[in-house]
Amino acid sequence: MSDVGVNLRAPATPAVRVGHSASGGRVTVALLASAIAGSALLCTPLYTQLSLSLAVLVGALAWVVDGSVLAGKTVKVESQLADALDLLASSVSAGVSLVEALDGVVQDVRMPLRRVLASATDRLRLGDDPQRVLLEAETTLPLPGFRLLTQYLSVQWQSGGSIAPGLHAISETVRDRVNLARRVQSQAAEARVSVLGILLIVYGIAVLAWVNNPERIESFLSSDVGGGIAATCVLLQAAGIFWMARLTRIDI
């Protein structure tokens, strides 16, 4: 009988890459971008130290870009979660059971929230342990709002009672987080754009200098002193990008 229960159990849903728990993946993206850029630049006649420094700079830029994309995705999923909570609360208030209400929410939400809710709903319908289902769903979507939802449902599943008021309260909390996160992103975007603009100006001047006198610039960069100075400047730029990203990061 236990073998049948194992066979009926849905496969584990892979975790969604959102929230602060995805910071480890940002390091992987930065290292991968640095490795690719370094391999390409070492095939050019650039000074070796300068090539490696430029690879580090590319990795820093990839780290910042991936963080911005990740933050935007997180806000988008949290906004979808707030809408789903409102729909779930309305369905439960109308007398629909929680599993049926979740099934109706799954039809209206979009990926990746749909995948997480659909997996949990299917397992609940098959009779899997609700505590385990909610715990694994919380691990699959590592967001504070979703964690609050799963813990609330887990408690209500054991104690009983009306869950609609709590769902509305969680929805308001998630919406407040979304609004605050959007304001933080807008402020951080201004700082990042200004830093990237300064970098573009610096490299624009470098390109103009090379166009006006390519022989002198190539001779300077190919020398030990010139290449070392250029490599140090690029490394300082990469360090500045990391520092800027840390200063503009606000945990909500």
C-alpha cells in the first residue's frame, strides 16, 4: 500500500530562482561570464593582465545585470502571488473548499507561480500529507510572502476555522512589499545607470584616443608599465561596480 502512495506522489518541483536565496546563482553567472570573456580576450593581442582585468569587469557587470533581472522577476512573482491570494480568499469566502479554490487559482495565475501551486494542489488532491506538501512548496518558492502563506495554511489545516480574513491580510502585506520593492528598484536603478554612464564615457575616451593615435596606445598597452596601469584601472572599476551594487542593495 505504501508503494502505491509513493507512486501516486507527484515528482518534486524544482525551486524557482527568486528572492535573496538565489544570490548563489549570481556568483555562478559572474564566474561563467568572466571565464568566457577571459578565454576570448586571451586570444587577442591585448596584454595578459589587461585581458584578465577586463574579464573580471565583465563578470562584475554580469553580476549586477543578473541581480537586476532577478529583482524584477521577484517583484513580478510577488505581484502575481498577491492577485492569487485575493482570488483564493474570495473563493473560500464563497464556500469553496481550499483544494478546489487552489485549483481555480491555478487556472488564472501564470508561470512560475502556476507550476508551484499546481504541483501542491495535485498532491493535496491525491491525499498527500498537507504539512509536507506545504513545506515543500515553501522550499520551491522561497519568498517571504509565500512562506507566510504556507505556514498560515499549515496552521489552519490543523486548527480549522475561517481562512479568508488571513488570506486577505497576507495579500495586503505582499502588496506593500511589492510597492516598496518597486520604489527601491527605481532608486537603485538611478545609481546604477549613473555608474554605467561614467564607464561608457571612460571607454569612449579610450576609443577616441586609440582612433587618433593607435600606434602610441598599442605601444603603451603592450608595455609592462602601461599594461599594468590599465589593468589596475579596470580592476578598480570592477571593485567600484561591486561596491555600488552592495550599497544600493536593500533587503525588504
